[in-house]
Amino acid sequence: MTETVGIICSGDIDDTLLNPVMRITNNALTESGSPFNYVLRPLLPKCSHIPAVSYDARIGRYNIEPFFSLARTILGQAQAKKDDICLKKAIVMTNVPLFSYCSNSNVIGEADFNGSYAVFSIHGMDDDNKEIYNSRIVKEILFQLGLLNGLRHCSVEGCVMQQCKEVHDLDSKSFDYCHECKAKVAKLPKKPKYRQYNGTLEV
Ligand SMILES: [Zn+2]
């Protein structure tokens, strides 16, 4: 059965960006050889506000945790309507720079391993070439979907599960999961293992 992944925009994201990004991602997910059977759909008709408590003036970035709370709230509300029993996961896409207290570092995004929620930012991904801009976002969504399914960072060149420290690292990745990652998907444990906030801040 195809599972639905809800996309939640938060902040200031151009209306014209989401549709092509979702179309390209859905195409990549339905291509033969894709390890996942997902379809993306937006959960809100327009962008949600940035969570009020997320800005951290000490570091000048946005704490990623309130965005996870937003994902839980919006996904919960959408599931309560019971009009899509295949809706199981949600990914928040925002435009502000993120910081994670789980890793004590700036992050492009994070996901609950084998869980239901992921958050990422398109901050710094824009490019004069719209195709490059869109492809960066698509790769990040595919990466987050991999994490949500328990895949870890991969060292195989071109694999979409390669870790990106900088936005430009996205450009050397493809839309594909390598053979090793695909093989892992079939064997992954199904028990959720959620991220853990370690309560320290060293900046
Ligand atoms: Zn891989």
C-alpha cells in the first residue's frame, strides 16, 4: 500500500516552489527500483507561521525542536479527519536556519530514525538555476525519508543518503538510494528509535 507523507511548509516559502518539488520527488519515489512506496501531499493550504518559541537569540538560529512539535500537531489534526488512512508521516519544510540541540550543531535537517517526523530547511539552497534549487530540495526530502526509515548516512558516492555538511554538498548527490541502502531497507528493524535531546549546549 502506498503511504502518504504530509509536507508542512513553515515560514516564508514561495507558493510556486512546492508543487514542482513534490512532483519531482513523487516521480523519483515511483520509479522502478525506489525502495519506498510513498506519495507526498501538502497538509496545509498555505505556510504555517514559524513556531513562536523557536528563535534562539544566543545562537542567532532557530531551534529545530518546536518544528517537530508543529509536525506532531499538524499531522495529528490531519489524521483525526480520517480522510486518508495512509497518512503516517510528516516532513516540515522551513526557510529559516536551524540548530539542533541533539547534535549541538547547525543542521540542514533532522529526522526521527524509524519515526514519523522530519524537519529541514531550504535556507541557502536557492540558486539562479531553478532546476538546481528544486533538485537540492528534492534530495533533502529523499534523504529525510531515508532517515525516517532507519537508514543512516552512507559513504557511497552519489547516494542520496550521503551526509551533507553544506548546501553545496547536495549537488554531488543523485536522487537514488545506492544498492547497499536499498538492501538495508529490506532488513531494517521496524521499531521506532527516536532522537534524544541531550540537554547540553556548547557554542
Ligand atoms: Zn547509500
